[in-house]
Amino acid sequence: MSRPRSGPTAALRLLGADLRARREAAGVTLEAAAESLGVHRATVSRLERAHTGPNPKIVSELLHLYGAPKEEAEAVLRALKEAKEPGWWHPWRDVLPEYLAGVIDLESAADLIRVYSPGVVPELLQTPGYARALLQLRYPRATGEEVDRLLRLLRERQEHTLRRPVRPVRLWALIEDVVLQRPVGGPSAMTEQMNFLDHYTRHRGSGITVQVIPTAVGDPAAAVRAGINPALRPSADGGPADRPQPASRGVPHHRGFRRGPHLPRGDGRDRGPRPTTYHPPADTVLREAPP
């Protein structure tokens, strides 16, 4: 398996977005900001898009230019220092697919995740036996050691996303009924998986909600064709207490016409469909699954 590149973390992307919002609120153009720093316009643009490692001195000067209060500027610079630390998944890069590194990064910063994985139980809710069977199908040439490491990575991912003590995430999962009837990994593995999911269908106070799409619904709307898996909303974006609302701000990860998370370029030229493209099909499936 190839070793993925280290990319910008979600924290750095949020920092870049914050700098851009402050610049626009202050009525400062990219050209004016760059001239103030004595750098090229592209330098500021790349900083706002998290395409370059932020220099604390430059960030401090920009915050001063944009009129940020001292306390806010100090908080931003502290967050910048923390954001430059490697993510918890860094030691797993030898078995981590590049697209998945971006997904894990976003999961770690999300406060709400809506997930629909056509044909399988979503990864964040997979039990060890079920997950092992799928990994062996997905990576037929992987060694036993590589599969074991991928399983440990999945457990770490579930721990850091679903069981983090600070700022716990809310997960809303849609699962097709036919998925629960399809044996994966043998009877014992499916029993373990079904018992795990049954717990969350009965207990709604855990922060994890599971809805099953009945077979009678047929094709679960356009979401299957779009291949949505999952929609993640970054922290600091308020939200509902129980049911996700349509068109909440987020970042879609899809395995349809493009693999991996879709992230806006930040300069008005997106690399693909905007996140709102995926809200209607996701909301349609959400309504078709009984609460």
C-alpha cells in the first residue's frame, strides 16, 4: 500500500477560512493584504486555502491588519501552534489510503456526521469481525499484518471520533435493510454486528442514531447514485439536538465520480460539486427511513 502525503489538517483549513472571513469583514483585498506583508498575492491566497504552512509572524501581522482584538489574536495563534502538530493517525500512514487520511482529519474536527454507505454498514459502526471480512475483500493482496493494522486503525478511528471526551460528535447513520440481511464474515460476525447496531437503534441518548431504510423503499433516492459517504460538519457550526436539518453546512465525502472529501478551493474556483449538491439526496434518504 502506498504511503499517503501529509496534507493540511482540518484545523489549518478552518484557520485559513477564518483569516479569509476576517479579511473580507475588514474590507481588505488579497492585493492589499499581500502589499502590507510585502509578499505576492498568491502567498495570502495559499494561506487562506491551507495550501501552505502558516507562518505565525505572517498570521499575527494579518490579524493586526484585520483589526482582530488582542485576546482573539492570541487565541488564534495558540490554535495555530496546536494545529501544526501531526494528527493522531500519522503513525498509521503505511497502511492508510490517501483519500481516507482526509476523511479521518475531517471526522476529528466534526461535531456532526451524517453517513450513508450503500451496500455496507458504515465504517464508524463496523464491529471487528464484520470489518475484517470487508477489508479482506477490499484488499485481497494485503498481508495478514496489514489487515490487522487496518483493523487497529479502524478501532482508533472509532475511539477518536465516537468516544472522544471533549466535544463529542453526533453520528447519524442510514443503513439499508438489505445490508443487515447480507451475511458478512459468517454467523458470529453478523450476530456481533447486529447486536452492536441494535443497541443504538434502541438507545437514542448516546449521540449515535441509526435509521434503517426499509427494503420496500426501493432505490434509496439519488444518494446511491451520488455515492454519498459521509457528510461532515466542522465544529463551531451550531446544530439541532436530535434530527439533522437539511442543508446544514458540511463537507461531503463521496465515492462516486470522485473519491475522497470535496474541499472548496477558497478562491472562487471549486474543484468539483459544492457540498450543497449532496444535501437534497441525503435529506431524501433521511426522510424515507423511519425515525
